[in-house]
Amino acid sequence: MLLARHGNLAAAARELDLTPPAATKRLAQLEARLGTRLVNRTTRSISLTTEGETYLHYATRILAEIREMEDAVSSSRSVPRGLLRVNATLGFGRTTIAPLVSEFARRNPHVEVQLDVTDRPVDLVESGVDLAIRFGSLPDKRLNARRVMTNRRFLCASPRYLERHGTPASLADLAGHQCIIHRQNDDAHGIWRFTHDGRIETVKVRGMLSSNDGDIVLGWALDGHGILVRSEWDLAKYVESGRLRIVLPAFVLPSADLFVYYANRRNQSARARAFIDFLIERFDGPAISVSHAASM
């Protein structure tokens, strides 16, 4: 599993607290016992053979069932304990989830938390991850999920930009404005969708600046380069301070709610339940009041 995750024997060895020669020896012994090669080796990387993929599939499933059995047996314990693997997005995981994990660890000293941050969603079953924390719609509808936080999206711009170019009064006005484009996953480039008076309206916007990084586009909006779509979680402190203003608040964008999702298991561990409840407690309440947004 570690070889598949890292694609590198040295990295897998470090996580196992082994030297690379010792890890190589263990792999060779496993392949000798099975009578087949599990990995393709090159000077730079390692990839799984077809047999290796099959071995990983069954091993992951077996380990998951063992952990489920242990969780079921120990579910009556009042104190959460054991290993909890958590995945989150890069920036949000680093700035927000990591400090919360620190607080959770102080409350639950018997829970070992492994936090991984990645730019794209992970396969919970194949990776062995217990919980994944993601904004927006779930990538796999087969997963169970709990909403941690409602997180609306708004149009926003800096006062300097609005003083220079005017404040749009309708969606049609956006055609005459510079819009900052945040390219996310496979979303259509420069297409913004709104709901207003029960109708869905789609607007094609243009702008000179775009990026796939949310912090970068937010910085450009703060610098006065144009109008941006951003979630209230990111905007709250800037709206509060007056550095950004909400525009066209009556036009509703698709939300970017925060979810924690997990594989469909019959018995969720006490440590996973405790962590989810902890997140919901910490993210309780909207970041921007509707009345404040409407007055902008």
C-alpha cells in the first residue's frame, strides 16, 4: 500500500521506519513467496504490476475488514482510541484542519491521527483513509457523508475596483467588468451559474487573470483587479474589515458546503465519530450574515 501511495521505495521505507535495503529485502521475500513480481522497478520510480494491483486490491479490503472488526469489538469503549487517517485539501488542510487536529489530539490523547493533504480527492477504500474533508459536491456518490458547514458563494470585489469601474446592478452588467477566473477541476472556464427568483441563469464572463489556486485569485481581488466568486469562509474577514464588498447578493451561486465523507461501513469507529462531531462543533454558524451581505 505504501509503495502504491508513494511510488518510491525509499519513502515507503521511511514510513515503515526501515532502511531502504531492509524494505527491498522484504519486498523480494514477498515476491519469492508468491512466485510473481509485484512491482516494476526503474531507476527513478516503482509502479505496480498487474499482479501487484490485484494483491493491493485484496490486501486493502482485508485490512479494512480487520479494522472494521476491531472497531466493532471495541465500539463499547467510552474513550476513543486507535489510528485515524484523515485527508484534506492542500491549503485548507494546512491552515485550518491541521490546527483543529492539534486541538482534537489534546482532547483525545489515545487517538493517533495521520493527516494527509492532497490537491485532488482520494479513493478512500484503496488508500485506507478513514475520513476525507472536502468542499463542494462529493466526488463519489457511493460514500457516506455529513455536512460539516454550510458555505455559500458570493460575488465580491474590492472597494477600489468598484469605485473605478462601478458596481454591477444586474448579471448583464458583468459583461462590462473584469472578472477573475478561478479554474477548478473540470468546471467550464468562465461560466458562472446563478439562481434568481426560482430561475437558473448562466453568464459567460471574461477577465485578464485566472488561476487554479484559490489564494492567488483572492489576492488579485484584494489588489483591485476585478470581480471574483469566492466562498463566505474565505471572504468573511475581508468583508468584515471592508477590504472586499459583496456584489449582486440576490443572485445565488452554487454553494461550497464542507463535507466529511467516509466509506460505507456498517460500524463507524468511536474515534471517527468523535472527530466528525468535533469538526461540526468547531464549524458551527455562518461566516457572513445574509443581512450584512445584502447591505454591501
